[in-house]
Amino acid sequence: MLRTAELSCERAYPMVTPSDEVLFKVPPPSLEDCPICLLPMPIIELHWNYSPCCGKFICHGCMHQKIVLATSRKGSKSLIGKCSFCREPTLISDKEQIARCKKRMAVGDGDAFCFLGLNYYDGLLGLQQNNMKAAELWLKGAALGSVSAQNKVAFAYSKGVGLEKDERKALHYSQLAAMGGDVTARFNLGVSCARMEDTIEHWKIAAGSGFELALDKIEMLLKCNALSEEAYESVLTTYLSSRDELKSAEREMAEKKKRGSPKYEKNLSAYGRSDLPGGQSKVPSTALSSCSVCGKKTPRNRNVLSS
């Protein structure tokens, strides 16, 4: 079954090296706008949830707001335990949750395959932890066009999770995910590039989408004169504009509510720092950081990001 899924994915997305024009074209977001607040979806997975009942992605701001409304004095308690979008019950058994997910899979929802694969990878929903099953589901989701699944397949090939390590295939699926709008895939491509010119282009795109860690790298390039002041100002303007588009009071409240949770902080550290719009860097403005290009220790000023 695993090999069959590999072959199916390779037929859907043959391993052809994309041209620079295609690879470095700024893609649309990997997900549609949140169907409730109609704002662009946050750029990291910690800030949205997939709902297997309706197949919708809901931002963490809207999920938090539903809880606030349901528990307020004038709120409706009928909202408790209901999907934020379709109002289907969410307080159901693991078996019912899996059954819902399989219904979405049956109609070709690639993100449902990715969702179930993540639960096999983490051993959740009462499932026994199984990397091979996770990789198989990610491959099937990737073949159906799920950008999140394509990024997971890249991870599986890179780390040997359920699949034999294959850097060439890992690069292929990272490129697919990046071209599909996955910001973390785009950033990782910049890290692994052999040519500095390509690294800069990947990080410029990621930073322009609002990814703070990519902007950090762009700042380092500026400090060692690998990037012009004009190019940096252009990236910074796009970055700030993207962050503004993602902002909402509900999302900021949701972030504040999650802060302090050990699991959340651990997962968030994988993204460098908070990518919540309006979030403040924990790194002091006088902190030293190693330049990715020349290795020199350079002070960085983060004040511009909190403006």
C-alpha cells in the first residue's frame, strides 16, 4: 500500500525540476481565507484547525471567539461542543471522529488524508503510533493536491519517517509545497539551498508572507552587505503589510490564552518565535545573532517589528 501511494503521488506530480521563473513566483496562500472572519488564514499550523465534519480550516481567533460567546453571560450555550462553522457536534468519540474524516477522504479531500496521517504520526484519536501509515496517508493527500500533505511528505523523506530517506524526493515535495504557498516549506528551501542567490529569493518570499523568522535572516544578510538597503526595505514593507492583513483582536486574544502552555510553547519554538500578527519578539533588541552568510556576530534591532 505504501509503495502504491508513492507511485500514485509520483504520477500526479512527476519529479521535474521547476524553472526559476516558476519556483520563485510569489504564490497565493496555501489555504483559503477563514470562512468565518473572512481574514487570510494565519501562516503556521498552530494557528488554525482542520474540521473533519465539514472539511473547513478555522483560524484560532474564531475558535476562541466561539468559546467566549458560548460562555458569556448573554451567550448561547448551544455553541459549546459545536463546530465553529457547520455547528456539527465536536464532543464525539475518537471512532466517530475518524469516521467523519474517512467520509471526507472518500470525496477526495486531501487535507483529510493529511489530518488522519498526523494523528497516526502522533498516536492520537486512539490510534497506535504508526509512521508508515502516516506517510502513506500523507502521500495520498499530496497526490490530491493538499499543500500541507506535500510538506509532510517532504519531511518524511528528509527524516526517514515511514519512508526511506531520499533528499532528492524531499526537495521535490518541498518545492511543490512552497509553490503551493506553504511558508515553512519556502523558508526551509532557503536554508538548504546551495546558491546564496536562491536562498535570498526564498527568504524574501517567506518574509513577504509575514514569516518573522525569514525576516530575521533577511536582516542578517543586510548587516553583512549581502543584501541592499533598498531590497531590505521592500521586503520589510511587504512583511508589515502581510502582518497587518492577518491581525484581529480575536486572534490576539487566542494567542494570549494559549501562551504559557508547555506543549504550545514547545511547538511554537519550532517556528522560531510567534508568528501571531502583532506578537512581540522575546529576543532583546541588543541580542547577538550569527549571520547566515559570514558567521559574524551582529547585534539586531527588533524595534521596527513592534511598530
